[in-house]
Amino acid sequence: MKKVILFGLAVLLVSCEKPIMDYDEKIGHEEDANVTLRFLPDQQDGFDTRGTALADQLTRLSVAIFRQDGTKLKSINQQQDDADFGRVDVLLEPGTYRVVAVAHNSTEGSATISSTEKVTFANNKMSDTFACCASLTVEGEEPIDQELLLQRVVAMVRLTVTGTIPDEVARLKFYYTGGSSTLNPSTGYGCVQSKQTEYRPVVLDGSPVNTFELYTAPHELNDVLKLVITAQDSDNQTLNEWTMENIPITRNKITTWTGTLFSGGGGTGGGTGSGGINIALDTQWDGTISYTW
């Protein structure tokens, strides 16, 4: 069995404006298939060994196969509860193709693979995301069974709010810029300047919530975010706001914040500032970077 893990090697440049011959085969099993593709996450946090089943951590898989001229030939979307999640069987004529695969945890919907250089996500919502872009050559009548390893392509910001969150606060709004919610799968980096917004309740199923996770695709290995956090009441009215700039992010790393947003007296505080949050880069995913804010 062959293993392939590629980002941008011998990249085929294509235009997003090319007409495509697209079909949607949810399960991805064609009759008389001569190519079997198996998608597995590379060894990352949460996986004991390389080759752990995709369904152990990710819930959606989108796969697209392109001809050399950039025409999209096949498009497949799978979900965690589908039979043989992470496996695709297709019938391909002899030739050279590009395979793009994206696996993630979004509850919004499947990713849209427009080309080997552009992947978008439903409602611009990003979650933990793995991807690959690989070459595939089909020769003669010999069946192909190929394993493709997916690499994590996002950075995570994890904020833990200590102290008491006032009762009048119903949710926190996180508005952040500097990252990307559109992915170039050939490079594994973000390819647009996105404005991302996430809303998080501070009480869920009757229990308080004090840890919040945000995802984005950096434009290069190391990038920075600007984050505006807004406390809102049950009518979505602003109670307080904090602005934080030059937040370090790195692909496949977690930036962790722990601190207080609200004053000790239980009020919402006032003004714009750090709220006593200390920022550091966790080693939970990969590597160590220290940061003082």
C-alpha cells in the first residue's frame, strides 16, 4: 500500500473559474472501481499512532479528483456515520490526477473544494481541520490501493475565563481577523484575509461554560490575530468589549489564554483592554513557543 502526504509539491495551478464536470457521490463507491483511496490523519494530538481511524476524531470528509487541466472530475462528501467513512472507491481512466481531501468537525456542513487551490467551509465556520493535496497516477489495468495521510492545517486559540461571569452575560462574541477561513490545500495555508465571527453561550445545558475554542487557517506557519471579545446579554446587547492584538498563532499549535475578563465585584468592568489574560502557546498539538502579552 502506498502512502502519500503532500502539500504543494509539483503544484498544478488552476483557475477557480474553469467549468467543472462535478458529481456528488456521498458514499464514494463506484461499480468496477479500479482505485481505492484511504484517508487517515497523520500522527497528531489525540491519535496514539499514525493510521488511527479518521472517525475517531473527525466527522466529515470531502474529496475531489481533478484532471491535469484543472477540471474537477469527481466530488465526494462523507459523514462519520456513513459506511466505510474515510474510504473512496472510484473508476478512473489511465492518466495523472490531483486528489484534494479535507476532513473536519464542522456542524455547519461539508467543505466545498473548488480547485486544488481553494477550499471553503459552510458559513465560513472553521473547526479542527486536516487536509492533503496529492498526485495520483493510474496506469494500465493494475488496481490501485493508496493511503493518503491528512495533516492538520489550522491553529487553535483556547480561552479560559477565570473568575465569575456576571449573570447578565448570556454569550460572548468573538470577532477575529488576521487568519483565513478559506484554505489553499496545495500549500496547507489560508489564502484570503477573513473576518471570522463566533458566538459562544456562557451557560450550556444548565452548566456554566468558561473555555472557548476558536479555529483559523494561518497564512504562513506563524501568523497573528486581532481579536475583539464582546459580552452580550440575552437581547444581544453589548455589555462590555475587549480588544487584543498581535495574538500569535501557528499551524498545528494551540494558543492558550487563562485570565479574568470581568471585575471581581461581579460587574462587567469597563473600557477596552486585556482583562488580565495571559497568552502562551500550548504544546498539546506540536512544539513549544513561549509568548508574553
